Amino acid sequence: MMRFEVINHRQKDFFRMLPSDWEEIIAPAWNAVKDTSTLYGIVEEGTIIAGGIVFRERLPEMTEFELKIGQAYFDRGFGYIGFLWVAENRRNEQLGSKWLTLLKNQDQKQGFWLTIEDEGLKKFYQKNGFETIAASEDKENMEWLCVYEPEIKQ
């Protein structure tokens, strides 16, 4: 049975799942951001099969583009989604979409933002309710900023 849960206490297990270049970024920075970040995972039979981090404040490694456009979303209380990853052996099971849906269902009034460096991911995030609102001007290191803003019904 799969469960969606906070897995901050298992950060090392999650970090080991990540590509090595991602692990090299987040592992050393974790102590500086852990008090304002939440690591959520989909766990099955005690194994993390998908996970990601919601940051409430800026990260040490944010780009100029992320800070310039994204700071306004932090100021509005939006969470920044980073390091969303699905275990290699569990790909093509829609676990990334499931993770995003479960996250959004935690608090249906909560907004989120993220940046992507692979243009191919725009369709994935659009399918999951995100809108691409900005693109960086650095053509050699393109980034796109995507926002999920819930429809808050009164």
C-alpha cells in the first residue's frame, strides 16, 4: 500500500535516490534549509518510491532568474517545489503526477512554483495544473518558471 508522508527524517535515503549532481546540491545544503522545508514522499512497503521537497524560503543555490521572478511567490506564501524525483524502477506509473496531486490535496488553498531546465517538462507540469509564466533570457542555460495557483472558491 502506498502512503504519502513527510519523510524529513529519511532525507539521506531520499538524497541517495537522486541523480548524483542533484544530491551534491541538496545534501550539503539540507541543514541550512531543513527548518523551512518539508520533504514529502510516496512510500510503499517502507521504501521511498517518489519524493520531492517543498521549500518555504529561498535556497542557497537559486539562480538570478529564480530569485528575480520567484521571490514574489515566496512573498505570497507559495511553496517552491524542488528535487521531485521518481525511483528509476518505478517510472511510467504516473507517480510524479500522483505526488503533485497528493501535495496539492494537503492544503487546497496552497500555491506552488518551480523552475525547470528541460523544456520537455513543461507539458508534464501543465498537465498537473501549472502554468509556465516566464522564461529566462539566458539562452545557454534556459529556465522556465511554472506556477500552480489554486482556484479558491468562496
